[in-house]
Amino acid sequence: MLAFMWWMVIGLVAGLFARLLVPGRQPMGVLLTMLLGMAGSLVGGFISSAVFGYSPADPNIHAGGLFLSIGGAMLLLVIYLNMNRSGRVGPPL
């Protein structure tokens, strides 16, 4: 349970940094920002395991893990914003 709460906190931090670094309007609240960061952590974890050979089940926290979480969240946010602008997801901005 504590690990999931920690993952939520890291997800919120990664989501906030991703929203700060990606320009443009991002109409989402705290919960969606947290979910964005958590999904970014999954994407970053897959990139980390593919590039650096880290196991996704590795319990240690790596400094690159937060950076890859932010990068993964930024990637997902850019994809979401591009899909939203083209009218495929949600209301237009």
C-alpha cells in the first residue's frame, strides 16, 4: 500500500514537471496530472529497461527514473494534445 502511495506522489511530481515543460494549454486537474505522471512512469520504465537494462521489478529508486518518468509523461502529454487538437479526443481547445 505504501509503495502505491509513493508511486502516486512520484506520478504527481512527474506530471507537474511535464505540464510545466510542455508549452500550451493543458486543461486537466490534479487527478489527471497524477495519472499522466503515473503513465509516464510506466513509459519511462519501459524505456529504462530497454535502453539501460534495468528490471521493471527493481525495488531501488534510480535518479534516472524520475527523469524518464518526466520524459514519458511529456511524451504522453504531447501525444494527447496533438490528438486533442485534431479533434479525435475530447472537445476542441
